[in-house]
Amino acid sequence: MVNVNNISKYVLEQLKGGNINKETAIEIVKKLNEKEDIAIIGMACKNGSITDYEEFWKIQSERRTNVGRSKGKRNKLVEGYYEKKFGKTSPNKGSYFDDIEMFDPDFFEFSPKEACFIHPGLRKALEVSYRALEDAGYLGERLVNNKMGLYLGNNFVTDSMMSYADLCLRSGRVEDGFQTLLYNWTSGLATRITNFFNLKGASYVVDGSCASSTIAIHNAMDALLKGECTTAIAGGMLFDIGMHRKRESRLQWAFFHDDSVIVRMFDNNCGGAYMAEGMAFLVLKPLKKAVEDKDRIHGIISSCSLNNNGANADYVTTSAEDIKKSVAESIKASRVDPENIRFLLTEGYAQKLVEGFELQGIIDGFKMYTARKQFCALGSITPNIGYMQSCIGVFNILYATMALKKKKIPPLYHFIQPTDTVNFCDSPLYPNDVLLDWECEEGKERCAGVNSYGFGGINLFLVIREACEQMKSSACLDENLFLLTAKSEYSFKSNLEKYIGFLKKTDSSLTDICGNAATRRILHKEYRLAIVAKSKEELLEKLETFHFEAEPDRRIYFSHESISASKKNKKARLQDIGEYSADELGRNFADGKNYLFTQMYRKEDIGFVPLPSYEFDRHEYWCYNLTKKEMTKLYFQNFGNFLKRKEE
């Protein structure tokens, strides 16, 4: 990495030697010290029944919970095997994925047979990463010749106790054990995503305990600033195939507490934390480039510090002194007024002593820059959705970003009495238990902070700023070509209905809508619809006509083609648009030809539009569909066959 201090010394030497003049030297030093922020241009998340960040915000801001007993279907998926491994179990309280067996293999180019043995966490990672890129408008032609990196935080300790690979191998349905292991390979959580989207930047998984997703984001930011990638997907996940089952053994007490407690962060009776599964991704890009490319910007990460406790704390606690250094370093690097940081999220680990260390470190870090009291509201997602370990950091960043977007300071859930581990009256922090309007004085800016740490002593602190209002596009073509594609009939019809509803509400221009649909979405081969229209009203009328009458009208072009397995992964050759009219392009596109639609809708002219999300055609895929009795019988039968082969 470029050393700014060394270059500054060199510039000074050149100035003293008379090789450059004073004005040039000043300009060079100014350029060297210009700060590069990172824009969040895409976001996506999944936790329990929560499928997007708007649902996530609603649960938090309305003081509701996503914590409950695991559902019957989830319990049955591991029934028999789980009891054999851990003894007597019962449904556990927490926040868990309720659809781990559901997947759309055709969309992600797997066969139904392969889908049964793919790690459920990878299935979710593929879906959520797609949603993040969809939210950013980085699909289709926007990914051509990309240099996008992928950085994923995860906790692999759970798989060491009980894994989907083990469940598959014991199911009796596995024909190729090595191939099954490849579908559950730990590094594949990142590289399978990279392969599907054809990403050309670095791609790896980080396991840094509870700070995993925050470390992944830190590494992505570092890579962006070094120029190792131009855009990055970063985030984290936590999936535990058996987390939803309570272990009636000594192992139970290592991870869970009595499930009658109430989680109260920053409270004198914090209770404890319910475990949760989750997954979230951010799409990141240097701010200047994001503004230049007219990307939608959710928020701006101004700084992210990272250090370690060393020997200042034991493995599972943290150090107030080192958190103080992390907070102070990040505030300094962000170049924001610390008094503008009006909302702050902590790690969310509900253990009174450790929480006290964390709060004291944050307080002392702020006091290095300001003596002002109680201006920064504390928040936490743990009481509402549980503690998500390796992906808690990215969820906190997403939550802080939503607070900035909504211009609201969200409330704490279940808070009653402040903890006595710190003196809030003599600190910049205060626990907030009501939804507040986030007022901002003229000349000030809205900023939020996120603190993260993990077992082993890692500490990180991020400062996030509100995004500026963005200019709306003024692009307008006389005739526009609208494209809608899908992999299956169900997805096509669902997406068609979504667009009809979308067009009735949106205030975006027709050119922007058509430009985004043509250049920022994957254009599938199986179902293709192309419509030429001069206005939104005309497009809506034609979509409704097609949907309800199912007969192609004038200037409506539709085709359905069954694609063989050999052609599914074949890369489409994109042709120049040339002198083709909109009608000719629509007709040819429906017939299977592919074009560089960025030649029709240039990215510098087209503004971002949040189009309706693609509807996956999801069905159940699991490594077995056997009763407990059948599974036990098959297990011993396979084990007996193994012993016979060994004797032979």
C-alpha cells in the first residue's frame, strides 16, 4: 500500500531542491491527504421470517420480536439424527430460518439431485447475495468485465458439532461422497457465489468469531481503497442445522440459558441472549465512483478501525482500554464531529460484565474528543431478533444505515432500568427506549457508530454517515423497450404481477425503468417478454392486456423455450444494437438473441430505479425424506454393509 508519509517527505525534498514550486507541492500534499469514503450501494438480509431490510427495520422500530420456538417443519428435518447424536432434545427458543429446505436450483444452475445435498447455508447465501446485487442494480450487463470481490464472514464451530454434510452421508442417498463434501466445502460458501455471478475479484471466507462479518467488511473496504477490486460484496452469515433444538446435556449450558429470560440490553437485569440465525450482505464501492456512476447510495462508511486486546483480556471477554483505542482511532480517521454521532450500536452480547467493559471503552473513546453528555442514543437488535454471532456486525451496520435513511432514532426493546456498570449521566451515551425523530441542525450531519468485537480479542469500530440527496435522472427516449424474463412459468407470472403493481405506484420515468430492466438485471433465456412503449401508461396497459388475455398484441413480443442442461451454463454472446429499431430489437430478443442494451441505455444517462425483486420458484430439497424409523433402519443397514466390505 502507498505510504503517504514517505511520499510527503519526498515532495518536501523536491521542493527544497527547487525541482517543483510551492503551489505544486501544496496541491500534491492535498491530493495525498484526500479521504476516500466507501458508499453502501446495495443491501439485503434474511433472519427467520424477515426477508428484506424494510421488514427488519419495521420489527426494530415498532419494538416487536422475531424470537420464538422453532417450527415443526424445521424440527422434522433433523428428527432422529439429532437425538442419536445428542440424546433427548426439545424445540429451542430463538430466531431461526423457517425455510432451510426450500431452494430454486434451476435459477442457480443446479440439478434437483444436486440441490438435495447443497449446504442450506450456501443456498441462503446465493439467494441473499443475489438480493444485494439486485438492490444495487449490479446484475446483467453491469457485471460484464467486473472486478468485484466477495468477502464473507462465518462461524464454522457449529459445523464441527453437527453438519449438513454428516446428515447427507448418513442419509443413505449419497452416491458420490466426495461430491457431497464439495457441496458443503467451507470455502465454497464464497467461491460458489463468485462462480455463479462470474465475479473476478478476490473471494474468501473469514472466521473471526462474532466479529467475522465486520472483519469481512473491513477487508472489503481495504481492498477497494487499494484498488484490488472496484466493487465488493461483503457481509456474514450464521447457520446451525441444530441450533433450533435444545440439547438436554452438559453441552446445552455452554451455549444456551433458561428460555424464560427477557433480553434487556444496557439494563441492570440484562437476562441473556437468545441465539439466532441470519445472513446479510452489503454492496460497497468508493464513494466518488458511486456518485459518478449514479448508483443509489444507502449510506457512507467513513472509517473502520481494527485492533486486538492482546493479553489485556482473556479469550471470551474484552478490554475497555483497547475498545477505547479502536473508537478513538475510527473517530479521528472519519473526520466527523463526534457530537454528530447521535446513534450507536454495540456488539449486542447480553452479559452484564462484558457489556460494562464495552460501554466503558466506548465512553472513554468519545471523551478523548468531547466532554458533552448524553447526546448519543444506544441501540441493539439482540432483544428483537436474537444474537447472531458471526453476522451480528453486518446487521448492526445495516440497522444504523436504515436509521440514517429514515431519519429516526429507533428504540430499545424491553429496556427498564439502566445498568450500574457505567455512569450514563457522566457519559456521551444514553439508552433510548422510544422512537425519535432524528433532528439535524443546519451545518451538521447525521452520523452513527457501530462497535464490534469477538472471542479472541478483535475490536472494530465504524463511523457511518448519511448519504446526500441524489439528483434524479432526466433521460427520456421517444420509444422505450421494456424487457421481462424468468427461468420458470411461476417466476414469470409472479414477476409480471409485481411489475403491474409497481407501475401503478412509481414516479420513476419510463426510460429509467426500461434502462434498469434491460441493463441491471439478468436476462434469462427460458421466458422472454419484450414490449415497445412510449409512456408508462401504455406499458401498464400492455402488461395488463398480456397478463389477462395471454395473447401477444401489437408491439408485444413473447417466447418460451425449454433450455437443455448443456446450454444453461453457456455464456450468451452480446451483439451490438446497430441500427435496429425498438421493434426489431424486441422481436429478435424474444427469438433468443442477446444485445448490449447499454448502447441503448447508457449508464451515465440512466438513473437507478429500485425495480421489483425477482420471485424465486422455490421447492423442497433435502437429503432425505424418511421417517425416524426408516432412517434408523437404513443407517444400521448401511453400517452393516460397510463392515462386510471391510471384512472382504
